[in-house]
Amino acid sequence: DGGITQSPKYLFRKEGQNVTLSCEQNLNHDAMYWYRQDPGQGLRLIYYSQIVNDFQKGDIAEGYSVSREKKESFPLTVTSAQKNPTAFYLCATARDRGSPLHFGNGTRLTVT
Amino acid sequence: GQQLNQSPQSMFIQEGEDVSMNCTSSSIFNTWLWYKQDPGEGPVLLIALYKAGELTSNGRLTAQFGITRKDSFLNISASIPSDVGIYFCAGQRTGNQFYFGTGTSLTVIP
């Protein structure tokens, strides 16, 4: 079954802890993206990757880190340096840089 | 980063009515996309537009790529309860990232 899997669906962490969100795809897409969504706002780009072992910062990369060691996987780490980490995080993939984005079902992170 | 202006912010309509929403940008885009998002889920792609003036349909949905390349429109005909959700537009200049609108929240009253 082809698709994009984000896990877990809900994540709770204490302030000061790093946390890693998982994104796996079996669509054989080259490009992968992480977006952050806050209530009443559009999606904002955190990081993206066009090929394995390469990634670029988006508009709001501060306090986040990523890796792309495999084509299928693009995990996002929310570090303790991120001032307002509570949000809905969406992973997306695209066949290539100019193709439409396809989204996973998101991870809702709550930090208290 | 750039965010697109989407209007209206919210709509409350009776079942069976038609819906129109639009998205505007200060920049020219080469691709416009429209997505629908249900609560707690990821956005689902509805329509992709690649050419100025293009009009594309997907069932009861019709979207247009504005002639100026700075706007796009989405129409939903004969709305039904399952149309409820948030609709997002997204624009891209070739080779660059996609920029998203702030969303239009649609409520359909049976």
C-alpha cells in the first residue's frame, strides 16, 4: 500500500527535551518536506530534501534538525532550542522538486 | 517566507449552494495547487494548475489559474456535508518552494 506514514500521531514532551518525529514513504519520491501548521495559519516550511544526504533550510528552520540517510525516510528532530514547539507537523513528498506535494497525516506535538 | 492571501477566511453555507474562494499573491507563480484538509489530518491534493488561464475540474470542483499568474480560484458546485473542511491554495515559482495560503474554512449546513 503506497503512502506516507508519520508517527506517532500524538506526542507529548516536557520542555527542554529533544523529540524526533518520523516520516517514512514508499512512493519512491525524491523530494521530502517538513511543514509546521499553527491554528489559523498556512503551512510554513521547516526543511526540505531533494536527494539522499542533502537537505536545505526552509523559512523556519531554527530549533529543528533533519537527516536524509535513506530515500524513504526523513526524520525531524525538534530540539530544546525551538521556542514554541507545540504545533501540528506535516511531512510531504513529491516526485521531484516541481511536482505537487503529497502529505502524511501529521503528528501533533505538545510540549509542556 | 511568503504567505498567500486567501479569502474568505470562513464560509457558512446551506447544503446545495455553490461556493467560491480565491487566493492572491504579490508574486507570479507557475504552478497553483488546491488542497482540502479535514480536522487532524494532512491536506489532500484536489487540483493542480500549470498554465495561466487554465480551467480544470475534478468532479464538482473547478479551479482556475488566473491570467495575471498572481491569483487562483476554486469553485465547488452543489455543496454536500462532506465538503466541510479547510481549503488551502499553494503557489510555486519554478524550482522554488511552495507557498501556502492561510486557508478557507467551509461549513455546510444540512
